[in-house]
Amino acid sequence: MKFLPEYSDIEQAHQNIQKYIHRTPVLTSSGINKIVGASLFFKCENFQKVGAFKFRGACNAVFSLTREEMKKGVATHSSGNHAAALALAAQMRGIPAYIVMPETSPQIKKKAVAGYGAQITFCKPTLQARETTLAEIVAKTGATEIHPYDNFNVIAGQGTAAKELIEDAGEFDVILAPVGGGGLLSGTAISAKHLVPSCKVIAAEPAGADDAFRSFRSGKLIPSENPKTIADGLLTSLGKRNFEIITSKVDDVVTVSEEKIVEAMRLIWERMKIIIEPSSAVPLAAILGKKVDVNEKKVGIILSGGNLDLGNLLF
Amino acid sequence: MKFLPEYSDIEQAHQNIQKYIHRTPVLTSSGINKIVGASLFFKCENFQKVGAFKFRGACNAVFSLTREEMKKGVATHSSGNHAAALALAAQMRGIPAYIVMPETSPQIKKKAVAGYGAQITFCKPTLQARETTLAEIVAKTGATEIHPYDNFNVIAGQGTAAKELIEDAGEFDVILAPVGGGGLLSGTAISAKHLVPSCKVIAAEPAGADDAFRSFRSGKLIPSENPKTIADGLLTSLGKRNFEIITSKVDDVVTVSEEKIVEAMRLIWERMKIIIEPSSAVPLAAILGKKVDVNEKKVGIILSGGNLDLGNLLF
């Protein structure tokens, strides 16, 4: 098997998952366009099943298993959205899902995973604890590990979001995606550069979790150390496959402040009347912070998800 | 001129305003359907221009003015959404708008009205203060008063939301709308009963502002006294035209508790990832509170708007 997916793998993934995913809408806001002086098209993966783009990759991974692999199920560690995504995909295919979650995951994400019938094991919120716990489970069950982002089929699945965005809204000058582990970004870059070679692909990352920024600039994969950001979906470190794809296909990685993330999130909530999680706001934050030149350009933005604990927000 | 609009007036209104309004989407949620045991279709007027259905009626009123009337502009009193709607419609037609707003209106609504170039006069938050202030302005300017709901053209405009809902999603067993002044409800009832005579039309009202409930049950128009509810768009008392239409065309008016309104609002935010204001949640609150029998039925719900102050909510 190849190490890195190509556009044909994204096409194959789209065929695998088409009947299980939502083809999410692409929305625009004349109010926000006026503020930023550009024409923005938002691909609304907050409306995707489980509330995040992660369902695309997880679904493709589960529906790519052999009959033999299916029997033993799938396993992963995830801070939340990938866990829910894998659990639902496994439930749809009728196979077991073993999920390792950091005990600090938002309540809403824990509930969702349990609701899809997965077997959850909680661990300390460190990459090492997650990996050790997962290794034990895989050894015991023989389940296939589905890494949240450093996985061929997952990357191919995530690339279907940008494919749909371009199919539905036409060619772009720039496409922006947030970057955490790099699954969405690497899939986006493969689709965008294949379909619109002149399109710039730019990653936006919280300054408090800037391993992709540092890795991209230095040319060496540098893991995060104690990342801190409100964008809890972007705390993870870049994967190997993701880093390779990003190095060859992404035009730039820019960082944004926490203040701009909150400002961007609020702007989308207020003007577009849709709920996005903080990670989704990072690309618009980069535009508001003038980290990306979008002047009079046609810009695609992938809104990665809409899951957050509303417990403290509503009254 | 006729006192009460009929369905042909709603068709005319739709032609008048079609190119100025958004044809808002109709969304469904399999999660919420499972919880309530029915098939719900949400007409998303939170995505309408100015963030509320009110733009339909205001737009129809403004685009129904004679040349002579246009010169002197339009005037109204409104707790918020109608004010913004009338201001924007007037701006689109290039005529003056004079708006009387209670000084207690949410900040976001005051900002919106000012942003559309209207001339605002603030007053005490009582119906009497609103009417007196408005009468002075109309006497001074000669502007045409556009009442927020007790107005022929406004009712006809509001009826276009249910018309689109039925055109886009087919026939319904039940259609639910919130009721405040009754503009949306009366327009909805005219459209629904004309297009689907067997469809029940049911109004949902906060128990803390139950003048429509009491008026409907007693057969006499009883104004609100000191209404109190989180659903700030529903504090107003039923209008005369609205009461007449509701009496003849609405099947029932039910009341809901504040707790159920918050529960319904939260359910829509969490499951559908869209932002609605509390008034919009009142029909689903009626379903959750078992005030309406929807078991296995196909139900249309008009989500009236999405404007609320996020200042205290976000971080």
C-alpha cells in the first residue's frame, strides 16, 4: 500500500462514504465579506454527522476494512470529534469500536461517543498516556488502530470536504483550513492543488499550539510541548504523513492569537447564526488578524466542526 | 382597501419581495425527531435578512407605498426585529425610516437599526410610551406608520414564510408558530389553511405572556399586563387584525414554561448547530412539554429569528 494518498484516493473515498455522510452546505455572509473585503465561502462541516469533518475520514477508514479486520473492530485515541466519528462509523457497519479518550474531554463529546455504543477507556490528557493505553487495547482485542489523522484512509476521507467545496462553489484563489494533527489540512491540500493548481492553500494555527508553524518553517517535524488554546481540537501534534503532504503542497502556515479566535467565532455566530467550535474560527481569525492577504479574493474556508459544551454559555 | 389579507395578498406580497428576501432553508434533525417521535421541518427565518422573519412584512409594506408616501418615509415602534427590518427595507428603497425603540431593547438590535441608517428615538418600555412617541413623530414628518404586526401588508408579507415552507417541504399535518403580536401567526394561518386545508395550525406562547391564549379561549381581545418571558420577541399584545384572523383560522393556542423554552433552545443549538433566539424555541418547547400531539406526524415549525445578545454568553 502507498504511504501517502493522492487525489484518486480521495475520489475513491468519496465513493465509499457518499451515502453515509452529509454533503454539507456552503454558506456566505455579505456582512462578513464587507468587513474583510473579500468573498468568503464557508464549507459547513459543523453540520456534518457527529458535528465535525472527522466523520468523513473515520467513515472511509471503517468502510475500507477487510472482512477479517471487521470482525475485530477498530480502536483509536482522540480528544473528541474523531472518537465520536469512529464510533458512529463502526456502529453503522456493525463492528466494535474501542475508544481511548483523555479524561479532560468536553462532556458533550464523552456523551456522544457513549451514545454511539463505543467502549470508552479514559486516560490522562498526554500523548504518551493516550498511546500506551491504546497499545494495550489493540494488543488485547486485535482491533485495527485508526489514527485520528496520521492514517492513509483518514486523510483521503478528509480531502472530500475540499472536493465538495470546489465542486459546489467553483475555483478559489485561496483555501484556508485550521491545522491540529493535519488530517483536514493534508486532505484539503491534495484536493485543492489537484482541482485548482493555482489555488493557494494556507493553514491557520493557534499561536499557543504552533507546532505546524514551527515544523513548516524549519522543515523538521517538531512536536507540541504543553500547547494551550481555546481551540481544543487543535492541541494535537502534526502527524508524519500529514507533515510530508503539508511540506509539499501547503503554501503557508500562519498563527493567530486567542483574542482573534474568539472575535472570529463571535462574528460567525452573530452574523451567520450558526454554531461553530473555536477550532473552526481559526482561519477567519487569521484573516481578521491580517495574517493572510485576501483582498478582493475568492476564499474558501473549511469550518471544521460545531461541538462545544453549551453548559456554561446558556443562562 | 380590505381590512384583512387573503391568500392572494400573500401571493402578491411574495412577488413584491422575492428579490429582496432570502428564500431560507428548511432543515431537519434526525436527533430531535428521535426525541419527539415526529418528523419536524424547521423553516429557518433566523437566516433571513436582519436575522428574522420580520423582514418579509416590513419589505412588503415598504414596497407597497405610493410615490407620494415614499417621499415622507416610514415610521414604527418596535422592540427590535421589526425596527431593523423596516430600517433595512427603507434603506433598500432609498426612503427615510423613523424608529421608536424601547430603551431596554437588546444592544445588538439597537446597533443593527442604527447601522441601516434609521433615525432612532428611544422611549420607556411601555406600549403607551411607544405609541405616544410614535404619534408625535408621525405628526411632525408625515411618515407612514408601519405597525409591526397589526398591518395588512405586514401580515401578507409574513405569510410568505409558511408559503415557502409548504412549497419546499410539501404538505403538513401540523404547522406551529410562536405568537407575540400575531403577525407571523396570522400570515402563517392564511397560507397554511389555503394550501393544506387539513393542516392544523397551532400557536405556541410563553405562559408569562399569555394574552393570545386568554384572548383565543375567551373570544375577546385581552391585552397583556406586565408580561415577563425570556422570549423577548413575544412580549407584545395581539393586534386587532391578527386576533380576527387567528380566531377564524388557528386551531389552538398553547402555553409553555420558561424552562421548556430554554430546553428547546438548547436542543436546537446543540443538535442543529444553528443560533435561534428564545422566541424561536417556543413551538419546540410546546412539543417537548407535550402541549401539542405530534406523535408520528409531519410537523412544520417556523423558527422566527436568531438575534440575541451574545455578549454574556461567549467567554
